[in-house]
Amino acid sequence: AHDTRDLRQHARVVPREPFGQITFADGSCLSCLVMDMSVTGAALSADLVPDLGTLLVVGRVPARVCRHFPEGFAVAFLEEIAPGSLEHLLLGS
């Protein structure tokens, strides 16, 4: 929807090294691709799409699954992340 205004409050950034890891509440882990990220959330692609509302950790950032889309899913971070720490906390880079 190119003619739809972007309602996001924070700018999205595509990470330089987009490969990350998701950790679920039961301790299981899943590799993911971070498609884009902001200080309040990220768009992810993985072999599994968690249910809406699922609590998980992306890298070292606690988050909740808030939306599904054809290529994957979006998470909202439980707390806003400082812009300078974002890529390091999500991807360990």
C-alpha cells in the first residue's frame, strides 16, 4: 500500500547483519531474520510464526508478538530500547 501513510512513531532500520535468535518461555530457541527494527519493535521472519500475544526474547530484548503478515511477524518490545543499543541487543553485533 504505497499510497497509505506510515503511522509508525519511530523510524525503521534494516540491520547490517540481519540474523538473530528468538528464545521462547520454555527455553527453546529459533533462528530468525530481522527484516527491520525500531526502538519499539521489529519485523521478523522465521520457520515458525508464534501466536499473537506470545512472549519471547529477540536477542536480549523481551517482546510480545503483536502482528502477523505474509513474510513473518512483528514484535513489540516490552520496553523502548535506546537507539544506540538496538542492533547490539537484538543481534549481538
